[in-house]
Amino acid sequence: MLAAEDPGMPRVLLVAALLAGGLGACGDDSGGGTAPSAPGAASASAATACTATSVDERLDVRYADSPGVDPAVQSLDLYLPEGCEDAPVVVWVHGGGFAHGDKRHRVADKVDWFTGRGWAFASLNYRLLDDPRSGPDGAMYPRAEQDVADAVGWLVDHAGELAIDPGRVALLGHSAGAFLVAIVGTDPQFLDAAGVGLDGVACVAPLDGTYDVRAHEAAGGFQGDMYVAAIGDDPATQRAASPPDAVRPDAGTPAFHVVTRGPRVRVAQSEAFVGALADAGVEAGLTDAGRLGHAEVNAAVGQPGDEVVTPPLTAFLDGCL
């Protein structure tokens, strides 16, 4: 059920489902998850596990080596909280309509927020449709998706030398990045190929994305053209690439926290995705960010004074990480 303070305030919806054996996806032995804090709650909803003495920045680290792909395209920036052992790691996937964007766009607040909690933060590039550096195979499905999974695989493989905990990995993404983390977090083929598996990710948070490729093509317009360019126009491929259709019971799907906003048709896609997760026995929550614009949702994460996106997102991550 939705709880709203007034029409202008964001709403928080939690759908908690029992998983096999009675365990929540975040390890809650009560059979369900902990509801995210309501917007306006204290941002630091749980004590930080470690206070970093400083942040070790490792920029332009290559996580994959696909033939003909420029090293910068398959690279990540890593921010490690020094003095913290076995730190959780938050993996960030930028947006840009599958065609634009960069790993350093609007990450300063995110780096400060997550490393300030003693968590590592990784922001990655991936193959883009309009980028000739993406190589001879291009960036259409399933290439960008596999890049995201390969970045997770690289982090897990190098966890020991990076002092991060391979069992506490979170995937976050905004816009097109939200779609990418949603499909990587529900379709096991990508993380399996990266040697990790769905159960190698603790939690996933897609921020202001849309998820039904076929619905967008049918509606046409900018969104339809964007998804056809990124996924193609074959109905079977569109179905396979749509996160709600990829959800399966007992697949080891991690917990999800979905942030949405905008017109009713956009919010409905997020509600349908969260419903599909819950129906499959996956812990899933939804925050409606109310009046925030699309870019504002991205900017809000970790932003000082934010009371809309950061508190429920952090509460969710605290439960997982």
C-alpha cells in the first residue's frame, strides 16, 4: 500500500515477499526485508562499519578487454575507503540513453556519501551506441549488459587486493543505467558469464528507469526509438531483454529497491516491475520521488540535504550491505 504525506511529497512503497527457506534476500531471518526509511528520516540510518582515514582513487582501471574496444570504454573508476577492510562496494552505472554519458558525471556527492560510510564506490563506463570506440561489434544488446556484469566480475576477482568484500556488492544505475542494472540483476546469463552469478550481487537499485521494451516500441516516440536502437526490433529479443520478463522464482535474484517519478505511465512500469519481483518471491521496494525531475533523481544521491532519494536508498543498502 502507498503511504503519502501530501500530494507533493514523495511516496514510499515496500513490497516484501518471503523467499525459499524463509530468508529475506538481505539476510533477514524474519522472512521479509526492512522497509526503507520514509523521506525526511535521518540519512545515516545505520552506523557506518568503518571510518575511512582517506580515499584511494584508482582511475581508468580496465575491467574487460573485448577485441577492438577502446580501453577507456571498458574501464571503471574506483574509490576505496582507506583503513577499511572488507568494505562493501557500490557499483554505479551512468545513464545517457545507451548512447552518451561517462563514469565521472555527477559522482562527487556519491563518492563522498558512500566512502564516508566506509563503502567502496566504483563508477564504470560501458559500450555506447554512438561511440565509435565501442568497437566493431557495437553496443547493442547484449554488449552493454555484459560490460556491466564483467565490471562486477572484475571487482569480485580482485576483491582481496582491493580490500573489498566480494559478498557485499550492490548495483546502482540511473536512467539507461537503471535498465542495465535491472536486466543484469534479473537475467542470470550476464553474471554467469562473468563468473559471479546472480547470488554474487547482494542488492540492486535502479533509479528512474523504464523496463518494458515492447511497450516502448509500441508507443513509439523518443523512448521507442531509443530502445529499438539499443535492443533491436525482434519481439523475442525485446521480451528477453525486458527485466520484468526475466524475473524467475528461485533464481537467486538479489533484493531490489526501485526509484521512480514522472507521469503515471512511467511510474506504472516501475510498479509492474516491482510486482513481478514480489510475485517471484524477491524482496522489492519502490520509492516515488514525487516532484523531482529525471536529472534531479541522479543528482540527489548522496547530495547534502537530500530528503527524498538518499534516505530510503541508504536504508535499503544498509539492510543488504
